[in-house]
Amino acid sequence: MTHRIVVIGADAAGMSAAHQALRAARRVGREISVLAFEATSHTSYSACGLPYWVAGHVDSPEDLVARTVEEHRAAGIELRMGTRVTAVDLEARTVTAEGPAGVEEFGYDDVVIATGAAPVVPDWARGEDSAPIVGSGAVTTLDEGREWVERLKTRGDVLVAGGGYIGLEMVEAALARGHRCTLLTRGRFMHSLDPEMGRRVVDAMRRAGVDVREDAEVIGLDVEAGRVAGARTADGQRVPADLVVLALGLSPRTEMVADQLPLGQHRGLLPDARGRADADRSVWAAGDCCEVRHRLLGEPRFLPLGTHANKLGRALGDNLGDPASQLTFDGALGTSITRFVGGEEYLEIAMTGLTEEVAVEAGLDVLASTLEGTTASGYMPEAEPIAIRVVAERGTRRLLGVQIVGGHGAGKRVDAAAAVLWSGGTVDDLAWMDLAYAPPFATSWEVLSVAARRVAERL
């Protein structure tokens, strides 16, 4: 008898799981069928690429699509688009879905929950019909991206609410389209970095003409003639704007199973390394609806990134298609990278592991130090400033984290640090590892190694 798998959510994690399950099943001669539901009209696209499409750096939304609906179906997946799963009964092993064919109930042998995460849209940002106020909204889907492409064709001032990566990237998009821009954040900007590293990014944004206001929590939007006219903050500021980008974070979409499965601190699902959220009831989960084990902290953290979604989805699919498989996704370090471009300003921003702040909160005894240098030999025209902050644990000398802010060629240095962190290495390993050198690319003592060496010497 054919083993039936139902996948809820047809983006990165869900489709990685679906395709890999079919491949694994064919590998061992097992008969399975995969039925996937997607509530929207798009599947398998790069949400991370949306700000760059909005900015005009990417020509069309089709360029962001990794696999089309037709390609999924040709691979053997029964994919139902525009069909929302409204209920899941884990005891009866059924899902109820509503779509073009009406309301239907489907049975399954295994279910994969890959519902992703929703943008945080507070009540103050919604109109009477609960939809975002005209001229405001998030940018997490292709449809939302298309709306922002059209909005930024008009003139006017843009206000971005939120001080994380998406907020930064949408500021870049607004500047690229010729808009004046204000960014408001309720706390410190770029809180994923230690303060002195985040300050470097703020300074660059201000030099590019962005009005960055920290400790300015938005609590309401002004509305005139039915559309947004600005924002109000908790400390009494009123900031006029013609368009408002909501970049206030993401929340795991777990409502339909919240009363049937355990959730983490951020209300994300808690699958194991093989992707099982409940082995006894054949429930699997992957993607932004989940929390991921942080390899340094040893506890779940909400790290909504496409890299994690694809990796856990693939491991899950292999185990699902071949029950003898033991493929695992062994956690994450929070490695991330972005950039800021505005006028003459160009910065690459990257981090991996723990900041000093997070490490201290976790009860670790740490030493942190920041080194300034250049991305290439100083006599080369390619040389640009770079700052590297290294965090290490006293006593063990264990490397805990690295943050990088610098010019062209700075950011991807973070991968070498991530490799040391992944293997549980020390600050000495990073200081003395064999890294490439040629004058256009690095200094003879690679600046990343020098930053680690300085910490090692202080330890």
C-alpha cells in the first residue's frame, strides 16, 4: 500500500522535504505519495531576495523563484495552490483544507508542518478591516514585494519601523528608489551585534542621509484620507511619512497545532535533529515555524533563515522517505550576513555565534575585543576598512562569536569563523588556521586571524 505524506506549506522547508522524501523512497524501492498544500499563489521563492527586487537590483519576481509549480508537479508532488489548511487532527491523522475545490478532509500516514512565519503586524498598524493601513505593510511574500515595487515608484518620504536586517535592507531599497528615509527602532539598532559594532552601521546610514532614531518605539500610525501619513512613538514623537515599512520581526505560524504539540519560548515547534516533532503521531516539522537548537547555547532559538529551513527540510525528507536513514540537521550558530548601500556608503555586516551581551546573559565568562584593519594589503586599491569583534571564553579559550563590519570583501570572512565554531574550536585555532593570502584579497597576516590572535594574547 502506498504510504501517504501530507506537507503543509510549499516553500523552502516543505518542498525540500517533499522532493527529498521522493528521492529517498525511490532509493530504497518504497511506494510513497506526497500531497502538499500552499495557501498563497507562490512557492519556492527567495524571501531573502525581496528587498533587492524592491530596490531594483533584481529584474523580476521570476528571478527569485527556485522551482515553479509545474516543476514540483513534474517531480511527482501533488501540489494544491491557493489551498489553506484550516485544521489538523493529529489523533485522527487528518487535515482539513479549504481551496478552489471547497472544504475537504484528507487522511495521511505522516504529516509535515512547514507553515513558516508571519510578519509581526501590531493592531496599531491595521485598519478597520484588519488589513494593513493603505501605504504601509510588511515585505515577506512576493505579493507584498510587488506592492512595495509599485509604492516606491511614487514620490514621498519612507519610514521604516524596525531595526533588524529587513529594516536595514528596506532602507537601502528606499534610498535606491530615490526616497528620503527615516528608521525608527524601539531599542538599539542592529541588536544582533554588540553596541560598538551596531554603531558603525548607524554612523554609515546617517552619513548616507538616513534619519536613524533609536529608543523610538512606534505605537501608532497617523492616517489622513484613508492612508498612512506618519507614525507616533512612545516618547511623543510624530514622524510624518508617505509610506511605512513594517519590519518588526516574525512570528512562527503554529496556531493550528499549538494545543496539540509542545512549543518553545518563541512559540515555535521543537523538532529533533531528524525533523520529528512527535514521533508517536508521525508529525514532522521544519522551517520558520520551528525553533532551532543553538550549538553553543544548547537550547532552542528562533532563527528564521532559509539556510536552516532547507537543511532541516532535506534531512527530514530523507528520513521520511527512507525510515532507515539517520540524516540529521545538527543545529545552527546564527550565522548571518547582509549589507548596506546608500550614496557613497557601502558596508558588509556579518556575525556568527554569540555576541558578548548574549554570552554574558548565558552566564559565560568572556573576553571580547575589536580590531580595525583593512580587507586587502594597504598598498592595494582594493583595500577597505574592516572591523572585527571576537568573543572568547576565559579558561577554555573557546571561540564564542565573531562580528564583522567593513567594506567590499569583508563579510564572507565570517564563514571561516563559523567553521571554527562549528567544530568547537578555540580562539587559537582561528588565530593560526591556514587562510588564503594575496595582496588584493588580504594582508599577509589575515585580519581575521590577527583579531583572534589579539584575544588569544589577552587570554
